[in-house]
Amino acid sequence: MRSVLAGFCLVTTLALPHAGFAAKVRVPPSEKTAVKRPAASLEKIDGQLRRGEWAAAEAESRSLLSAALLKETSGTFDAVARLAVAEAGQGRTEDAFWHWSVAQNLKVDFDPQPFGAPGELLASHALRHADEVPAGLTLRRTGDGGGSFSPPRILEAKKVELPAVWGATPTGIRLQAIVNAQGRIEQPVVAESTSGALSYAVLEALRDWRFEPARDGKAAVAAFYEMKIPAERRPLANVVEFAGTPLAEPEATLRAGRYPEARKQLGKVWGSSQADSIPSRALLGVTLALKALAQAGQGEADGAICRWQAAQTLEPRLYATDLSAYGAAGRLLEDHPWGESFSSPANRLAKGLPVQRPEILTRRQPEYPEYARAERWQGKVLVEIVITPTGLVRNPALLNPDGLPGMQASALDAMCDWRFKPALYGGQPVTTLYTLTVDFTIRK
């Protein structure tokens, strides 16, 4: 595939600066659980749909989707299903079917049938499965043994862009679509994605792409089209330039399988990186990734997985890195990338059903970066985490990626050692999203 998503592709090598040593000051974090959820807005849209106020429902849905893209809500894209019904109600069936397929790809929990004929029309169009050929359509794909065949070729591609607030979120997606005989995208199916925002942005952009259609001889034919970002895994040593950096020695120690020794070396690098000046986010992200490998090598899987995922939110270009050079420890982390699928009760919360919120059982205070303490810099780090039914922290994501890297890294590292009493739904532990604010304040 021609590279039209340069912002999403890992095409550079990370260069890491040198750093010195420092003492540390601790500051207690404060947690904030209130995440804005668009339940009231969704209820308003549902009321408009029931009354047949299609244009008003469309405007409200688009406004809510824009807020989700800017992280002004909890990130739900449930409004796209309502948008589809509103478009169907106005007779714009092509738009409606497209957005209904987007909603199904995002696994929106929404039944359109109570909203009359437009909803019933959408309900009859279920998302196809990957590799499924729609009834009455002949499809070609490379290697299918069907004789002479040239696959579809991109002619015009709209660039996929996410708001800057998603800058600390790794970007990876795998999908399959159909390019019809007219060179247009149809029936996309998302197999994997690191976020609903990415899926939504990619699908909306794909709709405007134009292709030279596949050809069977001279005849234009429909064909499968596969997209994968990043296109392939790259070994960590090819992604990060370790030579001449403080991480060269511990990285070599990890490859040799000397995990306790590597852990001590990385502890020194971690401390020195926050001593005299603002460290780069790349250095902190890669250091945290190596700390995760050392921890995994010593059998501490829970903290290692969290730190590996946290490393990717500090340095998103680490996403989908090949860690096979680090043996079993690397394989463990590869099996748990940032964005691994969790079943969130977000829809239940949005509908007002009783969910008992999680509670912090144990916490480790984040270390105050010495350079920030010396300059008397203070700040907040906003983090969204996933809490598993066993009370573990997964998928940490920075909600204010423009903050000081040292404070962010310190907060993420400490949070991976936190343990929770999980959220309960119907008395049973469930996976849930949880938002925290870590305050870095110098006490007088």
C-alpha cells in the first residue's frame, strides 16, 4: 500500500540523549473518578429520533462525535449509530448504511428497530464477517487461483488525522474492505484497532478514497482490500538507536538474559534521566519498555505488562515492536500490546445501571522529578486506565500529553504498582475505565 498515513507509520529511528543522576522527592497523588459521560446527550438524541426530528438528531450526533474526538467526553462513539438512524430518516440511505457499518465496527450497543422504518432498515444490514463475500457478489483477491488478476490501486487517499489530544495514543489498525468495480470502498470490517477514535477516523477517511479497481483481464471487478498499520513489526534495535546512549549497556544485558543486573542498571538510568534537565519523552518511554522486559524476565508479569503498555503511551512509536530478541520476556509483552481488547461496561454506566466504582487498595507514590523540584515546577498528570476484574492496571493513557514528560513517566511508572478493588456490576467484578489526576505539588 502506498504510504498515505505517514503520521501513523513508524518510519524513523529514535535517538536517545544522555542524562545524569539525582535524588528524589515524593508527592502523594490524588485521584479523580468523574469522567464526563454523554448519557444525557444520547438520551436527548434518542428522544429526537422517536419524535422523527431527524435533522436535529443528526446535528446533535455530529456534535457529540466531535466532542469524543477531542476527548471532551469519555471517548464513546455511540452517537454514530444515532447519526445513521437520523440520516436514514432523511432518506440518505447511502450515508446511513455507511455510518451503521461504522457503528457496528465500533461495537456500539444500540438497537435501531424502536425508531420506526429508518431503524428497521438499518437493522436488516448486519456487518459482514472478515473474508465473507456478500451474497450475489463475485470477489477476487491476490493468490485466489482465479487466473489473471491485478489488485486495486490507490488513486486518491484522504489523509487520516486525529486531534493532537490523541498524540500519546499508539496507532495501530487492521481492516479488510471491498473495493467495488467503480473503485469505491464498501463494507469495511475492522479486525483490530488501538482505539475507537482511530477506527472512526480511518473509516470516515476511507469513504472518500478512490481506487483504480481490480481487473480480471480487462474487466473491472470487485476485490478485497487489506489495510494494516503499522505494516509490519520492526525489531526494537531497529527502532531505537541504542549506541552511545545510557541504555546501550542495559539493553545488551537484557539480551543476555541477566535480568536482575539489567534492572539495577535501568534504575540508575531512570533516576539520572530526571536529574538536571527535562528528559525526552522518547528516552523515558524506551527506558520504561526495558524496565518492563527486565521485570517480565523475573516473572513479574502484571507490572511488566502495565509498564510495557505505559511505555507505548509515552513513546507511541514503540507500538507493535518486535521483541523476539528478548526471549520469553519479549514474547510475553508482545502478547499484551497497548490497546488489547477489554470488555468495558461503559454502555451500562451510560445507561445509568448500578455499577459500584473501583476502590484503591494499595498505591505507590510517584517520584517527583529532581529537575522539576529544583525549578519548583508543579503540575497535574491526567491518566485514564483500565482496571481489570482482578484489580490490575492496564492500558494507561495520558489525557494531557503536552505536560512535563518526567512527571508523566513518574506517574505512569508508579501507577503500574497500584492495586484496586475492581468495579462491580450486579455484584460481579467487571472491567472498567478509571480516570485519575496525579498532582505534583511542592509542600512549603
